[in-house]
Amino acid sequence: MKLHEFVGKSILRTYGIPVPKSFFVREGETVEKKILPCVLKSQVLVGSRMKNGGVLFANTDKEFDLHLRTLLERKIRGETPYGVLVEEKISVKHEHYISLVLDRDEKDLVLIYSCDGGVNVESSQNFIKAKFDDVLNEIDPNMANIATTLKRIALEKDVTLLEINPLGESESGEFVALDAVFHLDDSALYRQPWAKKFLKKNPHSFHYLKLDGDIGVIGCGAGIVMATMDTVEHFGGKPADFLDLGGGASEATTLAALKTLKNDGIRKIVMNIFGGITKCDETAKAIVNFKRENPDYDLYVRITGTNEEEAKRILKENHISFYDDMYSVIKDAVVGDVR
């Protein structure tokens, strides 16, 4: 389960990690007191907000009002914002990256650190990644203190991913969390009842990671998505993303996923749907709605499982072709028609 930034930062603040002064605004709420200059940040559960117009800066009342209205109305990569986080604008001399990830194979937390944080952190050549205690001895003592606090949060909140990027460093050497990404372990939510209200208010959440290829991938389960990505590469293609709808994905969730790939400029999409909890007819309805609005987009659909016959009937009636096996649909998408 993903948490919005404003929730993650409230957790950091509770544990003593500095965060900017802020307040949260939802649609229809009145702002009585403003922070200027400030940063306005759309609260969506997708990455690359800065690059997709989800982070704006305001120095005046007029800019504040304009940007707040813009962000409340603007979808970011297909997702409607939950609200807007307004923060004081903080100047820093340097940006760092730090995160904790649960490694299920090692059954331990992995600590990742880079002195090159910010929006282009992926290009950094200075990552340190290892078991928590191994990295702790290689980083600055002040950073190590922050890492130790993050580990405490991860253990107490059942976190599978906790990322701060950037972690800003001021001229005086103090650190402040300028962003916060939290993923909670779904199977441990019974121990975190406070988090369930946020889960209910985000019914269209799915796991999505944008990559640098040109063939979109959508599946209902991490394993099948990874197998689809591997097969795309086997036939010489390059996946444009990892998108797992999860179990029980509704028509609305599937349609939101397709629109997310569209908004990221992906025009060819492989959908590998093996319905268990997910009902294939719900998926088919989303495909029909998407194609009706975007007839020029190429969808390569393999669909089987729960309510399969009804799903295929829906697709046939709307002149949308489909496949029964994974290899054929992927080979067709990558190298051309194999039927």
C-alpha cells in the first residue's frame, strides 16, 4: 500500500526527522493562511511529479491561488490528485538520497544511499547499497542517525519501502526531508489500523514504474508482469514500464492504468490478463472504453481466467482482437503479426 507524501511526512515529523512547515488542502476547502514563498505539490501516488507538472512554486498571493487551483484540477499521469501539500520553500546547498527497502530474499532491510539526490538520481554513479549495518559505517554520522530513525519507522510501521529524495542539506549542515515515499506491507495492515482510511480513499491504486522502453506492459500480478517483460525482451523488444493491476482490479482501475500509460506517451501496450480474483469481463469493459476514446493506440490483449467467455464476447462485439497464449501476443507486439 502506498501512502501520500503528506501522510509520510507527518510520520517523519512524529519521529523527529525535520520536514518543511506545511499544510494540506483538499478540493472545496478554504485556505485561511498562506505560506510564501512556497512549493505546491500534487498528492498523487505516481512518480515523476516534477517532470509532469505536479510541483509548482509560488512567491505571491496571485501565484498561490492560480497554482493551487491548477493542481487541484490537474491529473498527473492519469491520476486525480487526493489534494495539494503546501510547503515552505527551503534553500539547500546539497541534495542527498536515502531509502530503506525490504529484501524478502535476505529477510532484512537494505539501506541505499547516494550523495547525488534529486530528480535525476537514477543517473547517479555514487550509490551505496547493502544490508543496513554494512552501509551505516560508510556514511556521515548525521546521515547515519537519520538512517537509524528510518529503520525504527520501517519496523514499527511495517514499511516495505521508505524513500527520501531529496534529503536536503542546509548551509549549516542540517538535514530536512523534502519528499517522502512510503509503501506499507499489505499483509500487515491489521497492525496499522490508522492506514486503512487512506487505502479506502484510493480505490484505483496500482503498482507502476516507468522504464525507458517503448512497449507498455500491464498484468494482474507482479509475477505475470515480470514474465511478460522478460518475454518482450526475449523477442527483442524493450518494456516501457512495469504495471501490476493487483488482484481484483475493477473496470475503473484498469481504465486508469491504460490512461496512465497513454499520458506517459506509450502507444503500444501488451495486456497479459490471467484472471483469478480479477474478473476478465471488467478488464474487457475498460479496454473497450479506452479504445473508444483512443482508437489509434495499439492494444495486444491476452485474456483468460474468471469470466473469460463473457470478456471475449465483449471484445468480439467491439471488434477488438485477443490472444489465448502469452507468447503469441507478445511476439505480435514486438515483431509483427504471427497469426
